[in-house]
Amino acid sequence: MAKRRHNGEGTITQRPGGTWQGRISYIHPQTGQRKRVSVDGPTAAAVRAKIKQTRDRLEAGGPPRDATRTVADWLKHWRATTLAASGRAESTKALYKSLSRSHLERGPFGATALDKLRPTDIEALILAMRAKPLSDSTIRSTYTVLRLGLNGAVRDGLLARNPAALVPSPGMARHEAKYLDADTVAAMLRAAQSSRYHLALLLIATTGLRRGEALALAWDQVDLDAGVLKVAATIARIEGRLLISGPKTVRSRREVPLDPVVVTMLRRHRTAQKQEQLRAGNQWVNTGLVFTTERGTAVDPNNLLRVAQTAATVASINGVGLHTLRHSAAVAWLESGVHIKAVADLLGHSSISITGDTYGHTSDTAARAAVEGLGRQLGL
């Protein structure tokens, strides 16, 4: 005959085979309905411990037990709901979806049940990604996606706590940005002189704009009389289509002064664009953008990248992309004595620490000039 014990924590019953089972009831916080949950154990003491653990989870606002659905199944649901409904930039959503599909929803990790997922499983995933090898940025971003996704599982009552929160965010090795000196940048720009998008490259080289910011620039955000432009949008190819959206951060929205020579070139460019529009007639798509295709449509950032790479090849410059022009502008400003806060503002960085970490180098000439200048001030 089964033995039954009652206490304030529930009912514990011994089964005919000698094992023990505990039952407790609770009120579901969302539905208000009374629910029951059972736990098993080899001894009454083991069952009492499980009952206490279950009570602790319920009192902390968690579910009585973790869900058994797989990590992959949950993340697919999270992508289609929580991530899709979030206010994150479309480019960020696209990146997070790709990282989840590629690294979290596949293989043994994706097949792991939520109630079996442990911090060590996540650490093993990080080690496996490093062994492939994948970049520090990809690994950290994948960890971020997992942590956000599991936060959603906790919120929805599928997990009592997030195992990813117990794993430190993967570190990133510091890589200083590659840059070119002024003469090399000028050579690259000369090599692109005949390109339709030469002025776009020049604008990036003189203002430090990101390529998406330059190609999303609209004429109504450019004040040629004042010699200033406003960064208010960015363009990117997301899931097969070009999409113009707001900048990723508040600090990315900024005003940037223009060199007088660039202002003159923009005036000429606007006149030429109006003439091109007249020639195109009803084939012209009036996007209002500064840089367009022959029909007035937006320029694919990848096409501008190819222009930059071709120009670099012609000028015999290796390993150069559009971001190199942005980096080169930043380093030139810093080495000419522009305060790092002003450089951070020009680049649209969220903090000067990003500027310092990215451009923490100086040329040998600048470093020597700084040391010798201090020596002169000290009367040496």
C-alpha cells in the first residue's frame, strides 16, 4: 500500500515500486487557474528537495519546470515574433536572423531542449565557433542573439533563468583600423576620377561618412549655402532588397560640415543630375537622393564598394575598402590635433571610447612630434 505524507509544501507519496512522488498545486499568475505539478525521486528527502526547488521557482515568478521544446524551435518562434516586433534597425534584425539560423538553430546545439541547456553548453558552442575559426565579432554577436532569445523564453515562462546570462560575453581582440595617409587617399581618388560615383568617394574621404550614410543622403538634408549636411538615414541591402532606414544610434544623427571645394562639386553635381533627369523623362525615379543610378534610383552600397576597390587596384593600393577612407579621415583629424570628442561627433560614434579603441594608433611622425614638442615646452 502506498505511503502518503502531507506537509505545508505538498503531498509526498511512495509508489509500490519504492520510488517517491511529490505533488504541489499553485495558482498560475497569468490565467488565475489552479495548476498541479508532480516531481519524482528515489527517496522522500529527494522529493522534498525538488518540491522546495519548485516552490522557490514559483515564488520567484518562474515556471515550475523548464520547457522541453528545443533551442531551435524556440529561436524560430522568437525571430518571427519578439525580434520582428522590436524597434531594432532592419539591418540589425537581418543580422540577428542570419546568425541564429547559421549558428544557433543547427546541429546538436539547436536540438538541445531548453530544460537541458546549461552554461557549459553555451561555452562549448563558443569554443566550437572559435575553432572554425569565426571572427570575434561574429562570435560575440551570436552570443548576444542567444542571450536575447533566451531572455524571451524567461519572459514567456519557458525558463526560470537564462543560462546565457551566467556566461561572460566573449571577448574581442583589439584591431586598430587600417588607414591611408593623405597622399595615398588622393591617389585613390584620382584613380576613381572617371567613375560616376567619384564624388561619393570624395565625400566619404573628407567627412568620414559611412557608405550607407553617403548613399542615403538626400538633397533636402544638404545646405550648400551653409556648407553642411545632416546625416538622417542609411541604406543597406537587407534580405535581397535595398532599404533606407534611420541611423542605428541617436549619435549617428548628426551635422557634418563640408569642405568648400566639395560644396562647389556638389553644386555642379546637382546641376548635372537635373539635366540627367530631363533626358530620362518619365523613366526617372525621383528619390531625392544625392547619388543615384542613371534612372534616379538608389545606389547599391556594394556597387560603390567595387568602385573603391577598382580605384585602389589602379592606384596599386592593397586591402582597401570604403571604410578605409572613413578611417583615414579620422586618423588625419586626430593627428592634426582635432580633439577626440570632435572626431567622435564627426564620425557619429556613440562614445569617445569607441573612437579611442578604433583609432588608438598614431604615425611615427606624429608620435615623435608630440614627444619633441613636449621637450621644447620643458626647455630641454
